[in-house]
Amino acid sequence: MYSVYQHWDPLKVCVVGRSYPPEFYSWITVSHVRNLFERIAQETEEDFQRIIQCLKKFGVSVVRPNLPQPHRVNGRFIPPPMTPRDHSVMIGKNFYMAAESCTGSFYHGCYDHIVDQIYSQGNTVKIIGHGINGAMVSRLGRDLYFGTQSYDQHCDTLRQAIDHEFDSTRNHVVNTGGHSDATYCPVCPGLIISLYDVPTYQQTFPGWEVVYLPAQSWSLIPEWQALKNRNRGRWWIPGFEHDAAVIETVETWLSHWTGYVEQTVFDVNMLVIDPKNVMVFNHNDTVFEALQRYGITPHVVPFRHRYFWDGGIHCVTLDLDRSGVMQDFFPERN
């Protein structure tokens, strides 16, 4: 039976996302725009393969979603299954699918074979609402930490829903104002990598070291600022900030594929392979120095078009099975 109790336990089975192939974009009539998206498609799959190679090096079994049949719903193409963690999560021995993703790629046959595989292991599959998915929860054994979708979300209502479903764990609500995996990452017992704009961790992680990342602001990227007012901060293809044909293509046909890239700093969006190894998309001196102090080796696997897809390495993967049993890192809370 599959299970995940702590997200730093040795990874055994992992989903890696998938994007449309270059030929999908044959419908784009402007040649340089079509060539651009064909190149993005090719390089995205190349980078996915690099992620897969790194995982297999550590003995991880990799499964991938199927692509939906390309067709339009209300005039727009169905997004590819790029970020499985945004729609699902394994907590303990239960696999949860987000109810709000029912109209997305998760429910267009992309993950049917993966769900069947989970059922075949004897796991329970549940549909759950309230924005609960793998991007919003940190699994630390007896303690579960759930992020908020916005800073003004009613935390008491969220806590009640969480406590109703997860009645055998100690549950916490952290006001992250969006995906918690883009805000902080408990890499191992005692260490958190976080942004500056997060409330104190004195109560939620007492005694743990919190390493904040300085200068992680999109205001430092002038090219990004040039495009921000035109696409409301949801995507960025470097070098095409002023290309009207590219902007029109994305905003007309693909805008619902993109998220809100301005809130995502990928340095904290990491995938822990095991207690001594972690995967990241790029280098950061502050992060690497902290990891090395705890005996953790970072493995850089670039994802060249992360600004367009708005997904860090934690988002484009989904851990289905890890070794280990539930542990209690804060026994004094009992």
C-alpha cells in the first residue's frame, strides 16, 4: 500500500507532469509564434526527462499522466497535465483529489491509470474541497500544515473543514496567501527555507531554524515588470515581453493555462528525494549553504520555461509513495 507521512522520507513512486508535444501548436498561424511554442514544448519535455533521470538515479519509480485529446471547452484548449500536485495529494494512506479541479485536466482521463494504480495498492481515493491539494499542505507526520488561498481567507472555516476530514492528526493553518510550497519548505527536521513575507514560525515550528531568502522580488526583473501590466502578472516568456502576437495568442487561447507567476519564487519550491538529497530548479547560495549544514545535497535540474508554466519542481511532481511510518516531531503537543 502506498503512503506518505513525511515529505522527506525516501521517495519510492513519483508522478512527473507532461505537456503537449510540438505538433499540438500547428493551429497557430503566425509562424514565429508557432515556432516559439514548438520550441517551448520540445524544451519542456527535455527538462522533464532530466527530472526523471535524476529521480531514477535514486531508484524512484516514475509514472506520468496521459495527454487529453486536444479539444476546446468554451472555445479554449484543455490545459495539459503539467502540475499534478496542484490537484491532488497523498496524505498517509489516503489519496485526495481536489474537487475544484473537476473541470481541469485531472478529470479528462489524464490521471485515470494513475488512480487505478493507487486503487490497486489498496489505498482509498477521496475527493475533497476547500482548496486542499499537494501545493497547500506540508506533511510532517502527526502534524499537518495547511496554507490559505488568500491572506483574507476565513481560517476558522478552513480549520473546521480540515479537522473534520483529518481527525487523527494535529492540524495547523498557516496564512500563506497562496500555494504554501511557493512560500516555505520544511526541508528536514529543524530546517525551513522561507520568504520574508511570512508570519513568524515560533508557534508552528518552535525551535526550528528558518532561513529567509533575501532579494527574491520580481521587481528586480525589469523585463517582467514590462509585461506585468499587460498580462496581470500570470506568465512570462523572456525575450517576448513586447511581442504583440505572442501576447495575443496566450491571452486569447492559453491564458487559463497560466497561474500567477508573481507569487511564485521557485527557490523554496523544492522536491525532497530523501533525508540527504533535494531537487531544485536553480542555484541559490543562501539555500545551498543551509542545506549543506544539515548534510543535504542539492541537485540542480533546470526547468527553462518555469516562468511560463508557473510551476516549480514541487508542483510538476507528485509523491505517491515514500518509505517510513508516521512520526511525531512535536510530542510535547500531546
